[in-house]
Amino acid sequence: MSSKAEVKLVHNRILESLPAAERRQILRELEIVELPRQTSISRAGEPMTDVYFPETCMVSVVTTMRNGSCVEAGVIGARGMAALPVILKSEEHLLDSFVQVPGRAGRLSADTFRRASAPGTALHDLSLRYASIFLQQVARSAACNALHRLEQRCARWLLLAADELQRVDYSLTHEYLAEMLGVRRASVTDVASEFSERGLVEYARGRVRIVDARGLAKTACECYHLVTREAERLLGGTGDRAARADGR
């Protein structure tokens, strides 16, 4: 189901940051779409035909190996946009991306986005800023996966997802988190049990709720704080949203 946008996407940072005239022009072309889980956003080796501004959904960008295994490189939610191959003028993207948490997003054709983000526009400047933010997230994820303990990595991921979704309750299975972090499911289950016993999170029926965000932030490695603060520096905002929320 989709419709031309008459309704403002109130929870997408990029769209909200545009000057009123540019935002109105984009909203006239923007299509509102409901994206089920596992919807493909881009495929490795293929050009990206549409860009997305998530509002209530979250997109995972993953590196996929020949045997089908994959590890998450980054996530995109209401603070950003799924558009990196178009921004960087890449004919063929090297990564796969798909909807991890279902929800609503705004969609523009890649050609429309290119016209709207021509040099000299505010969207052009924001696109370059966001590309820098996302590439830093990818670099930090690689370092984090290699150097930090699993409990730190899990805490980072849970908080980052909450920030991107702008809520502390969302769908998540241990199996999926293990796949994204490149570890065994049993290891994630052990960490999740520890977090529950410490009163940091609650798990039920494939959903997670962050109960003590500040406590979880103390467990997370520096990667979460550094990436989030850089995003706030480049795009503006109020800092580590999830870490300030205390799960309420």
C-alpha cells in the first residue's frame, strides 16, 4: 500500500532538516510505503533504483559471503536514509540491504533524488554529511566486531537500534541478532539472559524492550557513543537518545 505524500514524515531527521521550500518539493514526489520485514532495498552488484527515508522501519546493510552467511555493517532508521550508492554515484553497490524491522518509509526514485540533491541544495549537503556518518558507522562496526566483548557489542546494537527506531520496544529474535553480529545463537541467548537478570532489557515473544537504557549504555563499548555523537555533531540533535530515555 502506498500513496503520494500529503502527510509529513515527522520522524525522519533528514527530511525535517531541510528548508521548508525544499521539503515541500520533495514531499510532492515522495511516496509513503509500508515495508514488510525482509523487503529488499538494494542488492550487491545491482544499481539502486529507489532511495528510502525510514520513519518507523529500520534497514540493515550487510556483507554477504558466497556461502550465504552475512554480517551486518550498519543500520538505517529515522535518523538517516537508505541512499548511499546513489549519493556516491555507484553503479553497482557492494552490499545488500533489507528491512529488518517492518514499518513506514518515504520512497523516491533514484532519478528524482539525484535532481533534488543537485550541488547547491540543502539535500546535497545533508546527503554528504549522512554518507560520512554511515561510513563511520561501518568502520566502527568492523573494529567493534573484532575487538570488543560480545556483551558490549550486543548493548551497542540494542541502543543503536532504539535510536534509529526512536523507540525502546521493537521486534528482535536472538537468532537474528546472532546472525547480524556473526556469532552463535547460544552466545547471544546467554548475553540476553544476563541483561534480563540485571534488569536492563526484557524479552518476550520475539520482541525486546530496553528497561534501563543508561545501564545498558554503561555496558556498551565506546563505539556506540562515538558514532552517535558524530551523528549529532553533523546533523544536530540532543545526544544519545536511548541512553537518556531510561526505557520510558
